[in-house]
Amino acid sequence: ERVEIWRRLLASSEPLVIIGARSAVFLPFAKLGLVIVDEEHEPSYKQHDPAPRYNGRDAATVLASMHGAKTVYGSATPTIETYYKAQIGKFGLVSLSERYEGAELPEIEIVDLRTERKLGRMHQEIFSDTLLEAADHTVRKRGKQAILFHNRRGYAPMARCRMCQFIPKCDFCDVSLTYHRRLNTLSCHYCGAVYPVPKVCPNCGEPTIEIAGFGTERLEDDLGAVFGEARVVRMDLDTTRNKDAHSKIIDDFSEHKADILVGTQMVTKGLDFGHVELVGVLNADALVNFPDFRSAERAFNMLEQVGGRSGRRGDGERGRVIVQTYTPDHPVLRFASTHDYEGFYKAELEERRAFNYPPFARIINIYVKHRDASTATRCAEAFGAELRSILGKRVSAVQEPPVSRIQNLYIRKIMLKIEADASMTKVKEILRESYVRLSAAPTTRALTVYYDVDPV
């Protein structure tokens, strides 16, 4: 299909509407007149691995300018940088203040899991009674549909020894293994390695390995037990690997062949279901407590987007969103509960200004990889010192990322904060010259260095 479209564009200049993912920006357009980037806030527009590392949204904008075409960004939750450019007049701004067909925004209810647990109102340590009662009312009594969102696939996040608390990890990556019940295996979600579930603990030798936590696979099983007659489907990477599996799940749910859809962030992607009245967010804390300067923005966007799947028809019935959390007073949850994008934007912008993050600076992450941990650290520190002698305080200290080893390569990170109006051509020259001097040392032959510009 890709080849056919490519040849069609080469052979003809007839009017066409091309609908494509980020790779569509590389098609051989002859008379491009308009580029629409839908859901411009989506981090999936950024290709992280393999190279080339680029943001499809930004590449589309450059492509449009090369053709003298217009670019339209669309989003209910624009990125902070995009909205800032609209506020200062660099981009034009058109606001839609109401939903399609006059539907009301859903009511968002924050459930404090600390209180629920104290009162014994938790089922399987996963569902609060508030969520289960709402799901029962929606599915059984009203005959409508519900979506449950949990951004962790698999049956459970990890296996663990009850005696010594040992957690099996991947041999090649610094991450705990995820249990998949259907296959009865432990797998690494970074390199894909698969391991059998140990019958005894490799650390203490006791037969006390247990499965801890929950993923979408376990949610599907537990919901089947709670709502025996309700039809439950799951949408995550494991259930959408086969050709057309993704479309079939969406079509079946749209046609009300299932009552409850359980899924990861796939269910937040602009899907339009007419019968969904309830959305449940199982663990909002996993969204807001992530070590990254964009975590608040990502959490707010995801909560707003997944909440927007409910009550999409103006039939008088308002949608409902239930968010389970142990930190109900978190500012992101407070803004999301009132659909207050403007308030969130202003608070986030001030924090970014105070700590010099985008849109007030540009970020370049430099990653150094090597099979030996000490060599990776030593080379990264040498590279950082070299850059610091030229760029000064713009260069951070060497950091170990949260996952510091993948496929037996140890990873070290250096962050550069460059002024927003600085010459990126000059910065590129400095990075190239510094790397050439670093690579002259014999110990750096097996070293891998790559750059992530404007990380998302």
C-alpha cells in the first residue's frame, strides 16, 4: 500500500487527501497545500529509536513551509510549547468552546484510595467500590459501555519472593520482568527477552515466588469474574500484534459487541464511541509520579483525553470519569477534575520558567552507551567536562536514567539546556567537534553516542 501511494503521487498531481502516520511526511508531494496534524500533543509523533530521531509534527511543519502550505494543529490539550507560541502570536489560535452536538464535558470524580482501603471498600486491591458500583450501574442497569484505563500491560508488573523480597530482573536490562498469565512467562518489555517463572526463589531457594501488582491482562480476568455476564475486551500491545486486530477490537466495541473495554494508552487516542458513559482510571499515581519535567503535562493530557471518551453524544446523559489515586490533592488531578486547561497551562508555564525548561529553553539529551558500566561513566564524564568548558552551566552532570541498562549496554545521560533563540547550527558544531576529540581515545572505540533533540 505504501509503494502504491508513493507511485501514485509521483505519476500524478491530481487532488488528493493523504491520511497517514508520521512517515507520511516523507511522501513525494508535488502540490502540497495543507497539512493537518491531528492530536498534535501526542508523544508518539516523536520517533525515539531507531534513527532518524525526529518529531513528525515538527517535520510536517517544515515540509509545509517548503511548499508554501498552511499547517493546522488540532488538540483538546495542546503541548505547553504549542500553546505558548499561540499566546505570543507566533501561531494563530482558533478555540472550540463546546463539544460536538453540544455534549457536556464529563463529570470527573477523584476517589481517594487511602480512605477506600481504610473502610475496606477495595476489591482484589484493584477496584474501589465506587468504581465497581458505577460500572455495575452503567453496564447492567443502563445497558451502556465503560472503559477502564491502566497504562501497564501484562498480568502483573512483577514476580516477587515473599521471604526475601527478591524480584527477578532481565539478564540484559535493568528492569523487573512482567508476568504474562496467558503464556505463563516473565518477559522484558524493553528487549523482549522471555523467561520461565521460577518455581523456587533464585536468591533464597524458598518456593515462595508470588505475582505482585496488576496489568491490563489481570484486569480483564478480574472483571470477567466480577461481571460474569458482561463482555470484556482488552486493547494493548499484546492483543493488537496481529494484522487488523486493532481495528477489529475498535469495531466490535463500537457495535456494542462488548460492554467493557480494558486498555493502555491506546484507548486514549481520539476514539469515538457513542455508548460509553463511564471511564475509570485505575492508577493515576503512575502517571503523575514519573521522573521527567513533562510528567505533569503528560498526565493531564492523558486524563483529559481518556475522560473525553465518555458522554460523546449530546443525548442529555453526561459522561462520568472516576480517577483512583493515593494523592487526591495533586495539582494535576485538581486541574483535570475541572477540565481547567488554562489553569494548568499557567501553573505549568511558571514552573517551566522558574527551572528554565521548554518553551524557555531547548533540551538536548546526549546518551552514551557502552558494554562496560565504568567505561560508560568515564566517557560520559569526559564528554560532559569537554562540553562544560565551552557551554558552562548549560551542561548538566552525568545522570543514570531510570533504566540504565538495555540489551547489555549501560546508558549515561547528559542534558543540555540551550537558550530558545540560540543558533542550533553552532550548537551542532560544538557537539560534533567535542565528540571527535572524545572518540580519539582508544577506550571509546566501542562507544555509542546519540542525541535526542527536543525530547518528549
